[in-house]
Amino acid sequence: MKMSVDREITLRMARAAQIRVAPEDVDHMMDSINDILSFCALVGDLDCTGTPDFTWRMKKRPSRRPDREMDWEDRESFKERAPAIEGDFFRVPRISSGV
Amino acid sequence: MELYELTAREIADGVKAKKFSAEDVTRACLGRLSSLETDLNACITVMEDSAVAKARAIDSGLARGDEMGPLAGAPYIAKDNFCSRGVRTTCSSRILENWTPTYDASAISYMNDAGAILMAKSNLDEFAMGSSTENSIIGPTKNPRDLRRVPGGSSGGSAAAVAAGYCPVALGSDTGGSVRQPAAFCGIQGMKPSYGEVSRYGIVAYASSLDQVSPLARSVEDLAMALEVLARPDPRDTTCDAYDRPKFTDALLLQDLKGKRIGVFAGFEAEMMDAELYGALTSAADHCKSAGAVVEPIDLPIAVKYGVATYYVTALADASSQLACYDGIRYGAHIDGPTLADMYANTRTASFGEEVRRRIILGTALLTEGYYQNYYGPALKVRTKMSAEFDELFSRFDAYLLPTSPSMPYMLGMKEEDPTRMYLGDVFTVPISLGGLPGINISMGLTADGLPLSVQLVGQRYDDARLLGIASVIERIAGRPGVATPDRDKTLRRGGNGA
């Protein structure tokens, strides 16, 4: 079934994706998403009654890694790459402006 | 012949026989890059010092009598979404503009261990989302066969580099055609191996149910040599198959196609493709016949009709999940805000490009209630039916030919404004990715205007070795592509873009 988005849904999806859409860009983004949704609705046209979902088959599955703590990089290497740190930790703003 | 024109096989043989040194070759390739890079813009980072140092180490090792690997002395370039220890890996995105990994992707480690010399990281569409290598923080890469045209994408930097003689072999990633299509646009060979053949560990993911490490080269033999180095079990990637691979270069001993059955795609509608590319497909079929194969027409009704829609639903849903890790906290760009949600949104909005933002939002929508049931769920079932269509075909054929791209390389900027049209350019490559099949773009020479012609040869999943053998027979008849030297005058004479 072909579906579409309106301005409100476009903004809701953008919020869920942690992306902001400027008010003047909402219509363009909405139209662009609707173009693609309209085209992709084709996937509903093929009769797939009784067809299972796709999964990858493998010749030989890799063995699982041992379920134990792994050696990894040291704290300093993570801190060097972090965009913002406070002391020994990643800097994270407060969760809510009201707290 | 200049050293930068040699294949990886010729370099490795020549270096081991002391006809020339690895340093000579590396300096020749770096010189070629230096003389053309202003025109092509194919590389994001060039590693001149470390490449020369590695070349000297190869020469010293050979002088001591050490075994230096099958690709000893061959310079290579990796797409800038392969993690490389100590070298920034940008994915052509502002969000990773200054990010430097502390480890190598498995593919990089394997190439380095085989004696290959990493000399640069190449341009791509941001996060590999695109088909033209125009959506990049460093600007577009130009096609060395015609500087007014795109090199294809998203591995356009790697393809342009190989075609222009920067290096004999390069690494790209192919999600829905991102190596085969730029190989076609730049007139070289490019192979997407079977899904599961090569480890994806350390490749920045776009759509991990489809992404596959893929080599580009100017000969099928170099593709086989690279695949022999790259394809092996890797416990760090659970989608990498643990089976024992065949020796891919042994497949090149195939002399003819007697006893082989080759299908040729015939399910065209008139407006579907360029006439000269149709001619290339017919020529490739004739080459197969002259080599002794039985050639018959085939159709792929489900793959061609539903492939692009299925691909975009699948890839965008994957992408929205995979790119959620760019949160501005652990690595990459960071733009502060009063709350955590503000910081996330500030960082992601300012640091992802427009196409990436659009794909993430759309992918997020496709995984929500209602859209999932009408798009993502049906796409998973269509993919199963498409695989059954391929399985039936391979019960009758060893391989089949179809176009790689329906169009010739287009002018820079020409398709960017119409995303749906740009997506349709992938009609012959995405079904192959959805089925996890191996596919090789084979160069079929140039048009009278010097634009590249090519075909795509597709095999059954895990039948990569046989596919390389058949491709090598076709290449012997069609001829191996040469190095392209960009014609700067052509750009001036015809007045640049769109002329």
C-alpha cells in the first residue's frame, strides 16, 4: 500500500532521527521523501503469499568469539579521539533542560 | 611503457626479479598522482612519506631474500571509508573530517601484509551514499576519460585513480553498485565479490546487509590477485564466511568457454539503456560465442522490476540504524547544546550532508509502525523471491551478462537534482547486491569519443573463482583497458560542464 508523509510526520521522523529540518526546508524534504515512498511502494505489488523473509545463507558460519572480556584500547586512546571530554570522561550534556 | 602503467602482477614480478625497485614504482605512481590530481580531485589524503618508507622496506626485505608477499611493491589506494591506523578516515563527511582510527580495517591489514603499499585514501560520496562522487567535503572527483563528466560512485575516487594510473589496484566498497558502476564509468575492471567472501571489519558501514569490500584494477588478473589476498575467514566479522576459499588466480588458467552456458539479459524496454552500451553487451555475447560458450537470452522480471525499490527500502533502513552511532560524544564532530537531545541534533544536522540526512530520515520512517508493514516487511519477501529467480537461472547457466549501467558517464551536476532518476541508474547492479552474487564490470573498450563501454558478468554466490575465469577469457578477446590521460584541452574547447 502506497503511503506518504505530511509536514507533521516529516518533522516527527526527523526528530526520531535526531536531525533538525529548518522550517523553510520542510516542504522540500517532505516532497523528496514522498517521491521515494511513492516509487518504493512497488515492493507491495508482488504477490509474496507464503514467502519467508530473506536471510543470508552461509557455507560455514564463523565460530563465535569466546564470551569473555576482550583486550581493547586504553582509556587515553579513546579520550584522544573524543570531541569533548571532562576529566576522565566523555562530555555529555544534561539529559533534559528541566533537570 | 611507464612504471605507473604496469599491472600489480607486472610490478610484483618486476620487483622480485630486481628489474626495478618498489621505490621506483611508488615514486612513479606518486608522480603521476601529483601531475593529475589538480584535474581529478580523486584523493582525500595522500601518504607520500609512509608509502616511500614502506617501498624501501619491501626493497630491503627482497634484498635480504625475504618473502614479501604476492603484491610486493604494488601501490594501492583505499576508499576513505576503510579505517587506516594513524591516517584520518573521513567518509567524505564533515562529521568525521578530523577522525583518525587507531586500527586498520581487515582488508587494509591483508593488503599491507601481502606487500602492497597504501599510498592514498580516495574520494567518495558522503558515507558511500551516491552514484557520482559529487557529494563530498572535498568536492567532486572528475572522470579521467572526460574531465567534464562524473567518475561514477560512490567509489569514484578509487576508480578514477586506477584509470588514470595513480595505482594498479584500489579498494572500494560496493553496496548497490558502488564499485561496478564507477569501474564502468572510468573504463576499468571492478569486482563485487559474493556477500560473505571478504571481511567488512573496519569498513564504515552504510548498509551492512549489502556492503562488500571490492577491488578495482586494469586487469582481471589483478582483481583475482587482490581477491586472493582479501578473501579469507575473519572472526571479527560474523557475516564473513568461514569456508576455505579456492585459489582465485588458478581460475585464470581457463583458456576458452567450451562447455559453458552464458545467459545474456534480453528483457529490455527501448528507453532502458544507451544504444552504444547495448552494442557492448552484444559484443560481449559474441566474444563468449567465439570462445565456445552456448549463449542464450534470459530475462530477470522480478529483479529488474522490483530491484531498485527493494534495494532502497533495505539500504535506507540499514543506514538509519548504522549512522545512529554518530552522536557527537565518542568521536567525530561535536556541536554543543543545552541538552543531550539538542547536542545530538546540532551535531548531526550540521555535520551530515543533505543526501545523508534525507536517507537517514527516510530510513527511520521505514522502520516505524505502518511503514515497516508496507515497505520493509514486503521488501524482505521480495528479496527472497528475487534470490529464487537467480537460483533458477543458475540451474541452467554458469554466468550471465547484463549491462553495468544503463547510461554513459553523465556531465557533472546533471542528475544531482533528481534523486529518483539517480537511483534508477542502479537498475542493473542493485539486484546483484540483493542476491549477494559476485559481479564483475568488464571494460569493452571506448567509443569514438573516448567514452568507456562495459558489461557486467554475474555468477552464482560463492562462484567467484569461476566468474573470474570467464571474465579473463572475455578480457583476452575484448582487450585490457589502458591508462587514461585526461584531455585538458577538451574541457576548454567544449566549454566545461554540460557543454
